[in-house]
Amino acid sequence: MLSYIAYCFSIFFIVLEVFILLYLIRGILPFGIIAVYFIDILVAPLIMPMQKIVKHSILNCFKVDISPYILLIVFSYLNSMCSYLSSL
């Protein structure tokens, strides 16, 4: 049962990583207005707390918003942990 739950969380983190990647490339690729709005609505609850954490840290000195990159690292780590737990 634990491996099934870990597998489901692994898929969940993969989906979150895809949405974060779409958020990062939405300015480069010509998405429609509705697609950009949909991606912003899905990613905003994830990005906002990370932006507050970065704003009060030493990483605030950058001109670029690095919170999506930090979220990608965190989600990939959690995905690898879930994949490891599902293989046990």
C-alpha cells in the first residue's frame, strides 16, 4: 500500500514539475491568452509562498525571480524520494 501511495505522489510531483516548466517558458513560446491565464492560476499558489521566502532571504539580491527554479529542485527531489519509496 505504501508503494502505491508513493507512486501516486511521484506522478503528482511530475505533473507539478510540468506546470512549473510551462510557467517558465510561457514568455518564450506563443501560448494563447487563455493558456497563459490557466497556467498562472495553477502555478500561483505554489509560486507565491516561495516568493515570500525568497524575498526575506539572501537570494533577494537577484534581479530575476528564482522561485520557480527552486520549486523545480524541490519537486524533483520529492519525486526521486517517492520513486525510491515506491521501489521498496
